[in-house]
Amino acid sequence: MFDLAKQTIRARKGGFAATFIALFCGAALVTACGMLFESALRGGVPPERYVAATVVVGAKQSVPVQEDADRYLAERVPLPASLVEKVDEVAGVERAIGDVSIPITMVAGGKLVPAIRPIVAHGQDSLPLGRYGLQAGTKARASNEVVLDLATAKAAGATVGDVVQLAAGSKPKSYEVVGIADQVEQENRQSNVWLTDATARQLTGRPTQVDAIGVVGASGTSPRELAERIERALGEQVVTYTGHRRGDVEFLDAGQSRSELTMLAISFAGSVPMIAMLVVASTLTLAIQQRRREFALLRAIGATPLQVRRMIASELWLVSLLAGVLGSVPGIAVGYLLRNGFAAGGLIPPDFQVAWSPLPMLAAVLMMVVTAQLSGLIAGRRPARLRPVDAFGEAAVEPRTFSRKRLVIGLVLGFVGVAASALPLLIKGEAAAGGVGSTILLLVVAVIVLGPKIASASTSMLGPIVRTFSGASGYLASVQVSTNSRRLGASITPLVLAISFVSVQIFMQTTTAAAAVAQAREGTVADFVVSGAADLSPDVVSSVREVEGVRAVTPMVTTQVIAKYDFADSVEIQPFGAQGVDPRQLSDTLDLSVTSGRLSALGEGTVALSEWAAGTLGASIGDKLDLTLGDGTPFAPRVVAIYQRGLGFGDFTMARDAVLPHVTSGRDSAVLVRVTPGASRTTVGAALGELASTYPGLAVADQEALQANLQQNLKAQSWGNLLGTAVVLGYLAIAIANTLVLATADRAREFALLRLVGASRRQVARMIRTEASVVVLIAVVVGSLITVPPLVGISLATTGSPIPYVPPLGYAAIVLAAVVFGLMSMTIPARLALRTRPVDAVTAEA
């Protein structure tokens, strides 16, 4: 059977080439997704200041989730400083060093030192953990002395003996530079300064805690064995890090990026294989349809249905195995392309390292082989089971019948897809959005199943119009499309998939972003927002209150909480954006559009929820929630208010005093300022700006700047999905060209016969252009129509409005791309086929 399969592949290179291309590109895409997932597990940011540490001990920085990715905590989870002595007593530990990190701003020579890289202060006992050595001066001995790294000293223009000002939380203090340190052969992502350990811990606001414990092991000690000993000695309250994972505890964004990358990889893993299967199935269906004469002949000379199916399976086994192996190699490059794109969009750090192994490549090969076999089994089922006489009839003329079973399946899939899009009318929150998100694939599958029926109905309506306006060429085109509905249905499938999938992915983002900006604009009653490069100390809030013309001041801090709730028969764990605010003057600075309850009731043990969060958690006024604050602290507040504007301001709002002790910096993120009626906004804005001379790094933004910043943040958040969509779109573009070229190139004999019976080359070319236009028109209309239910459902779930935001230029670009690809993929191969003399074409096909 394999020998026959090899001979068939050699004889029908064109059809198998199209199948090979679809599988090749699918393997590349699946390999790239696998690389993302593996990088989330094994990649990361290499350690810098902990490069000489054998083991780094940290607190649990995530909430474990069964059968899903762990939820990473947004804030640093500290450790008791008393654990340093316990670690030091473990066998094999040469030295244990408690470490803290404090973001700061620096002023030197009366000017703010430009923060090309973040400047972070530490206790100087941690210097050996990073192999730092003093290049000049001595270590800090007093609370007003500091050691700078070489890069920071150069940026500040400072040398030993100079005085610089350091500000943690915008409050500056003078320090004498007593030393300059440098790290050998190490490129750092941040600038570092070192104070005495006591001073550094005092700056954190939590002197009895440390961020992590760096451990230097005794000579010859295995890092893994030492880590196991430490975990046994300290119990479940700590996590040990070795190798490249040391970067996770050193840089919080590395661990957060790992979690983000895991979620993106899981998201892609849910859609990419399905899209690859749809594309491969569509290509295979068309390729097998074009071999009706061959299968009829095989059945006529005695081949059994089982033998025909085995032959198809053998062919696809060879093609899919070769395509999977070869396609997985460029998949590595696609994986690096995605990684670079995520880094450019700020989703992961630029120095996040990719990890890969043969596993994603093996998974891609296996998936392509299985996909090809399943698709071949479905597509080859009809030609294999037909009686020889019927097979010859179908080989000559496409059957006009449409299976009732297929019709019922397609209608049921379409009904389920539309019904699922209406879920937000019945339920709220994440459950509704999750149900709506998958409906587009259901609707696409329904279109694939009903493709010939849709094509037949569409051509019945378009046929008279085409014949009226296109003369003889239009008549030929209308006859061709009406008598070849199966081929037409297979041709429109990749176009419909591309238009619908890309539209839903992009316009889901635009709808959410537009709603978030609108909510922020309508809800920001404050005239100014004051923020700082290293957050804001309490002194800043006091100084803002004293500015003449200021009516109301609301300090706020942004963070994240993780909610635990029951859903169906399982327990779900979900992160949500949160903010802590001072409720006393909140109505003068922020309007969250409360629908029930009172924000004035916010206090130590209470919380306000957005309608989205309330729907997701199934919570109402008076309910108690099971939350975990950003630093891992359990929190069980009572719900006192529910509001609408969660997209613009976060899904959880709590009292600032309840949140502030549980954020890494322990300081405010921003201060909302409302000007007194009648006072000059320009004058008050200028007075607020003058505070920067007292508090380095202070920034004052008005409402327009705030909205622009929000839009920028929303773009960064949606960048990952948009980049993934762009890669999938590239795959779909190849699939469109592949399928349409296959459908057109196989018609060389048909074109030749038309020319032999009197049609001119120009008439045949016009006929092809007309057919291509009909195919593209049907695909655009059907693809656009099936995007309406999911987009309406997504808009209802996220914004409460049934009208999604679809930028006209964005939609026009998608349609234009589909039109260009569709027309070019059909007309170019047809023109090439028309260059052959009709007699030669007929002879070659005979």
C-alpha cells in the first residue's frame, strides 16, 4: 500500500503539494506555540545580583491552581528576617544574606539622574551575591553613606566624596558617595546602589522583613541538594530557587512574565490546533474531490472501500510525516519571532530567555499526522464507499444531492453558536465571556459543513445578476459556480475563517479598549493626577493638600487581588485588577457609577466590585469574599457596593489603608486632585508642577494625558493577542492562497475545453475573474455575518452594550486583504494555465 501511495504522490504532485504546504505551516505554528509554553516553564530572566548565589530563598510568590497555570502574585511576598539565621544553620551553607530592593530616584548636581535603567537600592551585605567588587573607596558604614555601581556613578557624574540625593517614594535625602562597585562581565538590566543593611531595611518600611535570602554554599555542595535541605529545615513557608530560576525571585516581572506567557500559550493552544485542523481538512477535502475519477476507476477494477481508505491514509501518513518534520524547524524561528514581539510590546522583559527542546517539534509532527489522518478519514469517506457506477457518475458531474444528516449537523452547530453568543443576557462575568469566545469556531465549522448549501443558495441569488452585467463570460461563470457548489464551498472556507477569526480577535480588543477609555473619561472627575517615578511618600499627599486652589485630594494605590469562588462543580481562582482609595473625598475625584450600595462604606474589611467581577463571582451586596491580596495575605471582605466602570478603574476597589501595607513599595501609586470651583486650573497645575523641585521624579498629568496613558497601557495589554492573531493571519493567508490555487490550477483541462468549443482566451479570463469575485463576495458576506453574534455577545459581556466598536478602517483593511488574496490566488494560476495551448492541456490531462 505504501508503494502505491508513493506512486500516487509522484503522479499528483500538485494536489499533494497543497496538502503538504497546509501541514508544513501548521507544524511551524504548533511548534512556535509549544516553544512559548516551554519557555514559560523553563525560560526566564537570568540572575544578576544573585549570580554568585548557590540557592536563593524566597516566599511563595504564586497561588497554586489545580489543572491550570498557577496565579502569580503581583506584589513581593516578604520573608521574616529571622529566617536568615535559620538558613545559615543548614548544613552546607557557608553564608546566608538577607536582601531587600527599594526603587529610588537620584539627584546629582541639582539635576535628576536620567533613569535609563531603574535605579534600585539594596543593603550592602548583598554585594558578594553578585560578585561585585569595590573599584574605589570603601563600604558604607553610616546611615548617610552610599556605594554606587559604576554605571550609576557615570550617569550621575559622581565620584567618591560627592553628595547625591536619593528619594524613595519621592522624599529626598542626602548621602555621601563612599565607594564605587563594579561587576565583572555582567550586563545589568538595572542600576544599583548600596546602603547599610539597617538603612536599606528602614527605607522599605518593613525593617523586620527581607525580600529574599541569598545563600552561598560550601565548596562542592550541590545546589539541588542544598535547596532540598533548606526546604526541609524551613518547611512550606519558603520556596528555593536554583539555576536560571534565581532570576524569578530577583526580578518580580520575570515571574509575572512567566505566568503571562503560560496563559498566552494556553490560549493559543486552544485555538491554533483547531485552526490548523480546519485549514488542513479544507485543503484535503478539495484535493480528494479532485480525484473522483481516480477513485471511480479504482472501485471499478475491484478495489474495496477499505483499500481506498487505506491508500488515502498511507498517502497522508507519508505527506504529513514529512511536512511535520520539515515544518517544525522554521517553527523555532516563528517562536523567536513571537518572543521578540512580546518583548517589544512590553509583555515580557527584553532579556527573557527562550527555552526549547525537541518536545514541541515532536508534538507538532504528531499533531499534523493525527490531523491529516482524521481529515483524510472524513474527506475520503464518501468516495471510498460509493458503488463503482455511482463513482463514475460523480466523477463526471458533481452530485446535486446534499446529505440530510450533514444539513442537520450544520444547522445545529450554527444554532448552538448563535445561542452561546446570547449567554451574557442570562449570566454575567467571566463565564459569559468564556462561552462567547469559542462561538466563532463553532460558526466557522457550521459554515464548512454547510459550505456547498451556502454556495448553492448564494449563486442562485447572484447568478441572474452576474449574467445580466457580464455577458457571455458572466453566463459561463454563473454556470460553473452553480454546478460546482462543493468546490465553491471548499474555496470560500479559508477566506471565511480568516475574515471571521481575525475580525473577532481584533474587534474584541477594540471594543474593550474603547469602553475602558470611555469609562475612564467619564469617571475621572479629578482635574489632575500626580504620580512619581518611585511611587509617592505620605509627605507628597500632604504637600498636594496644601496647594492653594485644591478642593479634594484622593491618594490611591493600584494592585491585584486573586479571588477564589465556586463555579459549577469546581473551585476557580482568578486574578483581578484592584485599587485602594481614600473614600473620604472620593465622590469629588472619581465617579465609578455605583449601581447598588455605597462607596462611603469602604473600610478595613469591605470591598466594592465591578459588575463584571460581581457576575463572575456570583456576589451581591452583603456577601463575603475569599480573596488573596497582592502579597499573598488572605482577605475576606464584605461587599458594600457594585459599580459599572470596572474596565476603566479596575474590578475591585478597597480602602487605601487596607491595601497599602500589602503592596511592595508600601506607598501610593498616584494622587487624584480636584480644583476648587472658580480657581484657575492653569495656576493650580503650575503649583503642583513646582512640587517636583522638592520631590524628584514627580509628574503631573491632566485628564487628556491620563487618557492617553490609559490607551497606551491598553495597547500593551492587547499586544500579545494581536501579535498572535497576526501570526495566525499569516498562516491563514498561506492557506487561502494554497486552497484557491489548488482549486484553480486543477481546472486547466476545463479551460482548454472551453477554448476548443469557441470561447476566446479573454472570455475565459473574464469568466475566471467573475468567478473569483463571486467567491470573494460570498466569503466576505458570510465571514462578516458570522462575526456579528460573537462580537455582540462579547460586547454585552464586557461593556453591557450590544453594539461592539468596529473601526471602519480596520474592517475595511480586513476585507481588502481578503479580496486581494482571493482574487490573486484564483486569477494568477488561471492566467498561467491559459498560456498552454488548449490541445496540449487536454492531451496532458487525458
